[in-house]
Amino acid sequence: MDRRRFLIRAGGIALYPAWETKARAQRSNSEPSVVEAALEARETWVTLAGRPAQLYTYNGQLPGPRIEARAGDTLRISFRNSLSEVTNLHYHGLHVSPGGNADNSFLEVPSGELLTYELPIPRTHPSGMFWYHPHMHGSVARQVSRGLAGVILIRGEFDDQPEVRNTPEFLMVLQDFDIASDGQVNEPNASEKARGREGPLVTVNGESNPRVPLARNGWTRLRLLNASPSRFYRLRLEGHPFMIVGVDGGLVEAPFEAEELLLVPGQRLDVFVRGESPLGTFRLLNLPYDRIGAMGGGMTGSTFGQKTAEPDVVATFEYTDAPPALWAMPDRLAPIERLSSPGIRRTFRFGMGMGMSGGGFTINGRLFDPKRVDTRVELGSIEDWDLVNRSGMDHPFHIHTNAFQIVSGNGEVEPAWRDVVLVPAGRSVRIRLRFSDYSGRAMYHCHILDHEDLGMMGIVEVAP
Ligand SMILES: [Cu+2]
């Protein structure tokens, strides 16, 4: 057993860095257990897209080790910070406590120190794809851009169904990097940070254009995560529509087909691909998307947000012959509760004061202040939040602890719970939130991580 396998153990589950996985069911009837994992953030030379690069990793792996658990389990994560700078962990999308040693983004782990996070996952927690990454204010973009990200899968009834369990499943963690010829990460300048840093090297699980097998006469399940600091992915798979079964941390009510997927930073998608073409290869393309709009034109020396002639190839799917396994996708998955219309409505305006007069990256005109509560809500209450973006750039909004539903404004109105929503430039999106189970303080922010670091973040306090 190598050191990595030895270090990473979980209650009944060995965690290993394989990205092909099966929705395992052996623990479906077992009692909730404690899932233990040891994570160490450290600077490491790794092979990135076939070349050496000096990155930040969890346990030397890119992305970090996959952690699997079920609703009702407790995650116990012994985290060691072996970086030469302060960091911490956020458990993106999990509905767990934002206080104590749980998903508490106010915690800081100094260089050389150890902190044990303990996250009891409610028995009612949805199954889905979540992820962990640093949330150290001011350093989030830099630390994530150097590689710090890992997947947490919560398994549930859907995964336990024999057809789903027997479907090949691939995790695809999308990260982009800007690496110099000496293998060091290039740090962006001020205007690149203002736009949100993007690296020209697009990777899936640390590889450039990996080959992914596609089962002929069967389904292939893809679990996609955008772990990039700023880059949007607009994905199309040649010759194959996607069957979307889940967004962010849960299943949709009714699976639906889409020709393209838009994945903004922080978002996850759970999709199935029907393999019924002749044997061959098909490219997963990243199509142009303009997230900066009019602003980009005023900035020199940048290709960000501009249309390019040739789309990037993110991965290449290659058919493998397999016994027929094209089961009928159910019309209905989990019913999504419709939240009743609330009495409380609030407005959150994204602001970008870019000039000499300052202003910075703000929500409702204010820069993030860790000592200030911006929004006070009641435990158990339902609220509508209007996210207003009159700036010239798209902002993906994320809130910790509680997922929300989209009411109107960006076209994504199929019933689903989400924890990231794109608020396009010049538009407003209304979301409906319920502050369930946990009192305390949590954060909401733009998930373009440079914008978050520059101040586009606020604190909500849930009163018991
Ligand atoms: Cu933003």
C-alpha cells in the first residue's frame, strides 16, 4: 500500500484518485458512519497536461482525493496546512453547519498547523456532487488557481438503482492554469484580476484533452465540476445531446435533454450520454462565451471574453464496445418541493467601481468586512432575493449552507435546488431561499474568485 492509500481512509471506503467510479451500493443499508479523510495542502511538483508544474495540491494529487459519503454520515477531515501561507477549507454546496469546526469559512489554518473539521451530514441531505476548496479571504483565487480543489460525492437512492450503479461514471473536474515555461504559475496583473483570471491551459482532472470511453449501446454518466477561478465553460459533445439529471448538489425533478451545457465557476452538472452512434471518436468542445461584454473592449492586451475561431477541445470521447445497457431514463426523479411565496424580499446589487475613485467590487455598495453582518434572517424563513447586475460583466452568485430555487430572470427555471446562479451583465435574477436547520453566520459572494477576493462578498446571519 503506498503512502497515499495509507493516508486516506474512510469508514468502509478507501479513497483513491481514480476518476472512473461506480455508484456503489454496498453501504446503502448500513448505519450512518464516520467517514475519515486526511488532507494535506502542500506545494508539489506534479505532472500537469504532461509537463512538470509546481502547484498547490491536496495530498500531492490534482485534483484532490475524492471523498464519498452518504446522508447521515459524519465527515471527519484532518486537515494539515503544509503551505507557507494561511489557508482553510470550504465545503461547497453541503447543507451542514456553518459554525464550529464544520463548514466555517471564518476559520483560518496557519502554515504548519492541523485542524480537524467535523461535518455531520443530515439524514435528509440530497445526494449529489459537492467540493472542497480554500476560502481564505484575499487568497481564494490564487490558491484555487494553483490547483486546490477536490470532489465530495454524497451517494443516495438514485445511485443505488442497479441500472445507475452499473453505468460507467466519470468525474470531470475542469481547471484552467497559466503556467510559465519553468513550471511556475504566472500571477495575473491587476486588470486580469479585475476581469477574473483565466489560464490558457484547460484541463480535466489535470490532463489536457483526455480520452474518455463512451459505452456503445449504453449510458455513460458524467459528473462535471467547474473548479476554475473565473473561466466559464460552454460545452457541446459532437453528435450527442446531454441528458441532465442533476444540477449543483441535487437531482432535477424531471431529466431533460440539452445540446449545450453552460458551467460557470463553482457549478456542477450530473449528465448522462446515450451511446448509440457507430464506433468512433467525438470531441467535447468548449465554445466561445462572452462573460465580459462591453468591458472587455476597453481593456487592452486581453483575449478574455472575446470570440475565437476555433473552440477548445476539452476531452475526446472514444466508443468502446459494450453489452447493450440502454435502460429507459425515468421521467421523474425526486420531487422538488415548491417553496411558497415569501413576505420578505431583498435586493443585492453587484457593483464594480473600476476607476481612480475606487469603489472596488461590492455588493450593495459595500466591500466585504468579516466583522460586519450584512443581512439578518430568521431560521426557517423563506425569502426572495433579487440579484441585480447592472455592471458590464457576468457574476455567478453563490451562497453557503442553503441551496435556493430560481424564480425568474435567467431562463433556468426548471424545478431544482442550486447553490450557484449566473447573473448575466445587465440582468436581474430572483432566487427563493429557505434558511433551514442552522443558525449562525455564512457568506454569499461572486464565484469569480478574484471578485470575491476584491470584496464582492457579504455575510448573512441566521437568527435562531
Ligand atoms: Cu463577479
